[in-house]
Amino acid sequence: MGTATINLDGNALELETVEGSEGEKALDIKPLRKQTGYITLDPGYLNTGSCKSDITFINGEKGILRYRGYPIEQLAEQSSFSEVSYLLTEGKLPTKSEAEEFEHLLTRHSLVHEDLKRMFQAFPPNAHPMAILSSVCCALSTFYQDQYDPLNPEQVKINTIRMLAKLPTIAAYSYKQSMGQAFIYPDNKLSYCGRLLKMLFGYRTEQYEVDEDVEKALDKLLILHADHEQNCSTTTVRIVGSSQANLFASISAGICALWGPLHGGANQKVLEMLDTIHQDGDDIDKYVALAHDKSSNFRLMGFGHRVYKNFDPRAKILGEACETVLKKLKVNDPLLNVARKLEERALSDDYFKQRNLYPNVDFYSGIIYRALGIPTNMFTVMFALGRLPGWIAQWKESSAHGTPIGRPRQVYTGPNTRDYVPMAKR
Ligand code: CMC
């Protein structure tokens, strides 16, 4: 490792440099405050590395995304979501017997305690499913209170399985509750995505046949969302976990962070935006002009990314998948035409070009979810199901690295000390 010298107030300080396996460089600033009194200031962590990680590599300039070294394009084409879940949480691709054992465990743990089901009835009928998902996920911890020690590897192992197996059930129940329909139990004969589809769209009165094309498309979507290094929700999961909160509580916090429209909630907002544009006579220019106008507070949802400044490889895969899926399912969605036109227009627009704003993963995922019959307010829930193995892997890694409790500093800019003024004198 090299060193870098910083000159502050006439004093030179040597800081160690750190280099990652893909050549990313960092300055280790841990001794900075102790030796100089300075801290670094970086709201939104635009230039702050919060950890070293072996899980996911992104090169935003080149549009590269790899899980544990495997390119996202290969995983999306050749792997399955449950295999990717194993890869992320266990750190390697499973052998045949490991994969079988993993699948078996995911089915054995797919049911939730019958008492937990009552919780769904406590929400108003129009409750957003992300609120339900996060609440019920946290409530799940109450069923395992003597088994959720984050420092006990056996307990972490079984809770990893519980989370992966039960979150689809909870997600589907939240949807069924909002529709006023009976819950469908997980069918353990089906694949991970097949189970989810049946729980979402099956009826107790009828046989449910899983459509293979829908199942495959959903699997691909979940793979593409499975991890994305230190984004807002993952950082949340790590920070909550750093206080040694249990896995269920940490994931519940991650779900809340994902909900926001600038993060996972963007997939719902994209669809709503496309629909508004369509209702407004497909007037693309009007909305591009609105995006230019800062006073409008309008952003083209599904465009731009903190890390990708060239293209989002997930959006590229999804853009192509979108055509295939819609064709296979014989869906003719006018919103896809709006999306295509909007993409074309934005990509040739100076404002978007100068700021390197490209379609992100949320731009096309919504159109595919819609074609698969998934209601708009469930889009971010689907994102959460996809991101779950990544959150778990990052939570485990943070704990295994003995990461200290997350606790940034600040530069105080408020009033200097002053005397309390009694009410009568204010
Ligand atoms: N539409 C119009 N202008 C935009 C957009 C957009 N979608 N995104 C960024 N800009 C402008 C922004 O106004 C700023 O302009 P200026 O330099 O003139 O002040 C410049 O581009 C840089 O934007 P920023 O907000 O500083 O960039 P950031 O890296 O902090 O934010 C982002 C990244 C994803 C939050 C942002 O691009 C955005 O709000 N996009 C729309 C929401 C969205 O699609 N989110 C999903 C992200 S991908 C999946 C996920 O993470 O969940």
C-alpha cells in the first residue's frame, strides 16, 4: 500500500492508500481527526467508501456490474434467482447437492406462523404494500426472539433461510389483503418464482398453472435487482446491523429505505409518469422541458444514477427483455411506446447528455411487471424481494468484518452558546 501526504495548517500528515481488487483507490482517513482536528465532509456520501466488500463490483463509467465476480449478463442469462441468492449469501456458486439442499430449505421455511396472518387485517384496505412488508418483516422477529443473535453463525444461517423463504409469502399476503382475497399458501412443488406467482394470482377455488414465460421473466428481474453494493437501502441495512440489531429488524429498515421514490420507489413512479404522459396526448417534449425546468421540481423518473454515468447494464438487459416478454405475452402496451420515445428523446437531449443521465433499472422494470400482471403499487415490493439476498449478504459481511457501529460526524452550523430565555421574556 502507498501513502499520500496531506498538508493542513502547515502540518504534513501521511495517510495510507488502499486499493481494491479491481484497482479502485481510496485514502484511509481514520487518523485524520485525531492528528489534525479535521473531519471530511461529504453529505450523501458521494465520495465516501463506507466499507471494503467482496460482494458486488460496479464500474459506473464502463457500465459493469458483477456479483462475486460473475458478470450480471451471464447470471441473468444462465443462473436462477435462488442460485444467485446462494451465491450472494454464501459467497460461491453451489454444487448440485448444495443447490438441492438450499431449494429444499427455501420450501420448508416458506410458511409463516398462523398468528402472523392476523397482522395483515390490522392495516387499512388501501395500505401501501411496502408499509405492510416492512412492518410484518420486523414483526417476524418476535417469533424468533431467542434465535436471532447476529453473532451466532447457526442462528444467522437459519434466519437467512427464513427471510428468503418467507418474504415472498408476506409480500403475496399483503397483496391478497389489499384485494380482499383469501391468502394462498406457498406451493412447495413450484420454483421460487412459481410459488410467488401462485400466491399472488391463484385462487383457492381454482387450479393455478404457472406460465413458464412469466416465471422466467420474473426470475430474471429478481436476479437483476439482487445486489448493488452500497446504495441507500443496503447502507441502511448495514448501519442498522452495525448496532447488532437482528436480521429481521435490519431488513425491515432496508425495505423502508427502498420505498423512497429516488430509490426503489422509482419503478412505481416511472409507470405513473408514463401514464400521465400518455393521458396528456403523448406530449414527450412537454415533459422533457419540465425536467429541464428546476423550478418545476419534476424529474424524469427512471433516469439518472449516482454511480452509472454511462449506462446502467441492468436497464440494457431489461430494455431487450421488455420487447421479448411483451411479444411473448402478446401484450400491446401503449406505455412501452411512450417509454421508447421518451428514452430516444432524452438520450439526444443536451440537458441529459451533459449530466450523463441514462435510463436506469427502474425505467423498464415497471413495464415488464405490468405485462406480468403485477399491480403498480407492488412494483417496489418486487424490487425488495429481488434485493433481499444482497441485503442479507451485506449484513453478514459487515458483521463478519466486525464493522464498528455506524456513526458519522457533522460540522455544526447552529447558534453558539446562549442563555435560556424564560417564556415571559420571549
Ligand atoms: N431528471 C431530470 N434531471 C435530473 C434527473 C432526472 N431524473 N436526475 C438527475 N438530474 C439532474 C439534477 O437536477 C442535477 O442537475 P444540476 O447539475 O443542474 O443541478 C444533475 O442531474 C445531477 O443530479 P443529482 O441529483 O445531483 O444526482 P445524484 O447522483 O445525487 O442522484 C438519482 C441520482 C438517481 C437520485 C437522480 O438521478 C434521480 O433523482 N433520478 C430519478 C429517480 C430515479 O429514477 N431513481 C432510481 C435510481 S436507480 C435504482 C435505485 O437506486 O433504486
